[in-house]
Amino acid sequence: MVDGSNFLFHKVCGDFASQEGGTMSSISPISGYGDYSAYSVISNGGQLTRAAQGASEVAIQERTEAQVRGLEVGKENLESAKSVLNIEDGAMDGITDYLQSIKELSVKAKNGTLSDDDKESIQAQVKEYLQGINDTVNQAKYNEKDLLNGTTGDLKIATDSNSSLVNVSTYNNTTKALGIDDYDVTEEDFDMSRIDKALEAVTSSRTNAGAQTNAVEHALTYNSHAAMELNGYQMDKEEDNSMRAVVEAKQKELMDTYQNTLLAQKMKDEETKAMNIFA
């Protein structure tokens, strides 16, 4: 059976709350921290995840992250470009060696005292070197792309997400393109200057490839430093965000504690008022 005085006491407490205009309910209890912005920032290491936490800063953060990703992918592209250039330079170095050997044989063949058999023997060596040049050309490939037979064309390499590009040239170093496909030292008055011109062409290609290698290495260095700087900037911003969020969270905790104290005091005062009625 419900005690009548207790029933009346609780009814009076309720009436007091109503008379005060609902002030008891107007004092908020401690809210859950899981959805609170400051705690979200802290749990994410200072990284902002919602526009409500700072629309402009989130936009800057996203742009910074996009730039860093673009630079990292650009580094991968540039490493591939560097590999292409290394293959080209190595192959052209071998072609240069063949051409210099052919020139030496040509000088040897320019000797009126040699017999026809002697010249045929020299020409056999020349043919081996010419074949060596074409074999080197055919082996100069990267990712199934021919680099020295004139069939591929220039390669465009993206270095970042801002449409920056470096150019990697491919070349045509076949004996036909070099003008020595039918070079024959057994012929009367054969022209040794054809080998000189072939050497000049290959040297020119190597010089261009060297300049492009320098450009690629410069771009790689820039990307590495730029990505490091942007990451450092982002880390500094996240550290600042974390510090601000910690201060904000502490302030919220103090405010919630204060509100809770007010709520407890209000309930105690109203209980006292109610009990005074029956005093």
C-alpha cells in the first residue's frame, strides 16, 4: 500500500518544478562526449573530419593531402622515367662502342697492301658489329615499349596532380637510321665519314637523354622536398588542432561539472522547500 504522506511529498515536489517554469529540466546533465567535436579531433590525431569542425581548414587539409598524394604518385612516375633513361643510355653506350670498333676496322681496311681475303675478313667483323647494334636496339625496351627503334615516340610523364610534365624522348639508332646498314669496307673508296656521322647522331641522342635525366632527377628531388614540407605543415596543423581540442574538451568538462552541480543543488533546494511544507 502506498504511504499517503510520501505520495503527497512527491506530488508537491513535482508541483514546485512546474511552478518554477521547468527550471529543473532546463539544466542539462552531462552530455555524451562521443559525438563532441573536440573529442573527435583528439581521437583522430588532430585531423579534422567534418566541415563543422572548420570548413575552410578542412578544405585546406584536403587540398594538402591531395597535393601530397599527387607528389608521391609523381615520384613513382619519375622513377619509371629514370629507368627508361638509364636503359637508353646503357644501350647507346654499347652502340657507341660498336661504332668505334667499326671505325677502327675501317682504318685498318684503308690499306692498299691488304688482300681481298684480308678485307673480307675485316668486313665479316664489321657485319658482326652492325648486327650487334641492331640487337642492342631491339633489346632496349621498357614495359614492352621499344626505346631505340623509332616506333614509340616521346613519353609524357606526369610529376604531380597539377598537370606538370617531363618529357622522355625515344630514339632511332638502328643501322638503317644511322645510315650504315650497307656499310662495306671491301668496296673501293668506302666512306668512313658515315661512321663519324653515326657516332655524332648517337652522341647527340645521349646528350639529350643526359639532359632529360638531370630534369627527372631535379623533379624527383623537388617532389621529395615538397611532400616533406607539406607533410610537416599538415602535422603542425594537426598538432595545433589537437592542442586546441584538448583545451576545448577540458572547458566542456568543467562546464558539464558545473551544470551537474547546479542540477544537484536545484533538486536539493526543491526537496528542502517541499519538506518545509510538512514541517
